[in-house]
Amino acid sequence: MPLHILIADLDPAQSEPLKKQLEQLGADVTLTSSGEEALERALNGEIDGLVTEIRLVGEMGGRELVNKLLHEIPAMPIFVRTAHGSTDDAFELAQLGVRAFSLKSDPPKGFAETVVAVSDGNPAPGEEERVAISADVPYTEYLSRNEETANVFRIAIERVAKAPSTVLITGESGTGKELLAKMIHRHSPRAGKPMVSVNCAALPETLIETELFGHEKGSFTGASGRRIGRFEQANGGTFFLDEVGDLSPVVQTKLLRVLQERVIERVGGVDTIPINVRVIAATHRKLRKMVERGDFREDLFYRLSVINLELPALRNRPEDIPGLSQFFLERFRRDSGREPMVVSQRAMKAMKNYRWPGNVRELENVMERAVVMSLHSRIEIEELPEEIRRSQPLADQQRSLRAAREEFEQEFIEQTLARLGGNVSAAAQELEIARKNLQEKIKRYGIDVDKLRPGASKKES
């Protein structure tokens, strides 16, 4: 059965060359000038792909059509071919989910091949496998565009999750260690059982033991009854120990026994209680160095790191920033009831150049702030925090410096010429440059010397 492609264009006659190319590739093609009709046909399941102009007949333009369709049918292959586009348009539409963008001045053949390939379920040439944005799926489920990160996720889902082994997840704060742990649990045979988490760094040392192992009535002042600890709560499921590097030596010893013997004792108790949990630990600390310093038990380290997964810092995978930022934008704008939002090219460039000391967590916070504070559907660089706005690559800084220098030079030459009544020779002498060089600068900067002269009849060659 041939593919059915719909082309929405303000002037359908302009799309005849594309229509012919698509038909030569075996597709059935329908033309319309109405955004409303295009939306209706798509929602009714009549088409396999849509090519739209930015300008359309009726109240619904191409951008609104794209927004509505990608909201209702995230997997719908949508393409834009326009006479009115720019690189900014292409960049923003790609963030929303448009699969390919082309100007009508470009030959239609390659674009037609892309439309047919993608509408038939294949990736566009040079395009990685695409996952439709959904605020209901954790970002760790997405295919990272960074090879190292994608490999961590793939191993975690396909191999680590299926095994009962203890896992140690390492990486800087904010890289998503807890989310990776949740993903492992969700894909494991224990998925139907509880996953219990404890942040070791957030609990004072006096409470960590009773939090982990529970306590018996009267075991210490204030223990008015028995308390079931987190290990028991997780029985049959997964126990996640976040920031395990912050555990005291006493608790490290007790944790080692849990991993070796799979039993616990409540604080103040004498009975050993068998437990069946899969332990996943995480830390931003360098545990090997802590072992060398004597701050962390070597035997516990080896018990925890049966399988070690390390998450790269966000600054080492800038190719993930566009996808992650769009994911967070989609989540927060839905929660706020706002229209689809995108990041401008200048803002995205600054975000890619920023070091992100807070990693993915910091990016998430920046996108939430942008959704709350921005008055428009496009996030501009001026709406980003100052530390991100300042993050320009060296080449950009050099260009900015050159632009500033040229701006100053033009203004200085104009002021000198004005003060000397437009006399180029006198200005060259005062500026201490050759007259020929000054004339070249006057030409380059477009300075109108005649306007600087007191008399229109006076000539200066």
C-alpha cells in the first residue's frame, strides 16, 4: 500500500515539483492550502506524513499546525518546506519535532527522498533513531546522542537490570545517578516490588543506623516502639543507597555484613533478620582514593562495585543538551499550561558552551526558571542566568572583541573627521596612518565624508 503524503501550502502550485518527485518515489500525494484541513486529515489517520509551509490559508498557520499535531500525535512525521524560512526557523522547528526542513529554492529531490524514507518508518539520512518527547518518561530512557552515555544506559537496561548483582553508580552530583538506579529497578525482575532510597549524606550519623536497620523499643532514649528500617521495607525489591561514600566506619561495617550474609539486626535487637534485596549504591566521591586514605573499607568497596556504571558529566556530552533542555521545557510548560516552547539558537549556543557544574539537575532548574519567567514561546539568551550568558567559546570572544574594536575605530575616525571638517589628509596625519589606509577604512565603514564638511562645494579627494 503506497504512502499517503499531504502537502499543505498557501499556494499549492508552488509544491507541484515536490509532488511530482514524491509520486515518482511511489507515494500518493494530496495538496491543500488549509491548515485546518491538514489537521483534520492527520487526526483522522488519513496520512502517513505531512509537508507544510509556514504560511497557510485560514486562521491556522504552519507553526500552529506543527504544534497541535506534535501534541496530539507525537510520532507523526512532519516536514517543513517554505519560501519564508531562516536558520532560526529550522532550529526551532527541529526542537519541536519537525523531521526535516527545506527552502523552496532548494532542489526537491533529496527532500522528497527524506520525506518518503521517514514516513515509511526509517530515520532520515544522518539522523539517529528518534524518540518522541513525552513528559511521562524519565529522560534516562532517551537515546543519548553521546556514545559513552548511550552505552551506559544500554548496558544498564539490557544486561545489568536482568542480573541480581550489586551495582555502584558513580559520577558528579546532578548527573542522574538516582534516575539511572530507578531505571535499573524498573527493568529488573524486581520491578513489581518496592524500591526504597536513602540519601546517606542527608542523615546525621546518629540516625543513619536506625534509618537503615530499624530499632527495637527502648533501644535508646525516645525509642517508644519498634521501627522497621529501610532494608526491611525494601525486602524483595531494590535498596538504593545514595552518597554511600558519606557513611561512617561503623555503618560501613554493618553494611558489609548485609552484603555478605544478607541479614540485618535492628538497633537494640538480638535477632538476625534475613533480607532479600538488590543493592544499588551511588556516590560522587572517588571511593578508590578514599580506600587508599583509609576513609572507606576496601572490602566494602569491592562488595559494592561488582558492577560499576559511571555517568559522564554534562559538560562532556554537550550533544545531549538540546534534547534534555527540550524534554524539560516540555515537562514544565505542560505543568504550567503553556504553549510549546523552544530555545533560540543564540541561547542554545551559550548553553552548549557552559560548563554546567550542577550537571543535568542544573539544566533542569534553568529550564524550569525559563518557563516561569519567559513571556514568549521562545527562550532567548537574555532570559538565561548570567553565568550562562557569559559562556562564549574563545572564537566568539575574539569575534566580539574584533567587533568592539572596529566599532570604536569607526566612531573615532568619524569624530576626528568631523572635528577637522572632513579633511581626510589632516585626519590621516593626526591619526598617524597613511592617507590611503584611512580612505580604505572610510570606505569599509561607509563613512559619508561630505556630510562632515562645512561647505557642500568644498572638495576633498
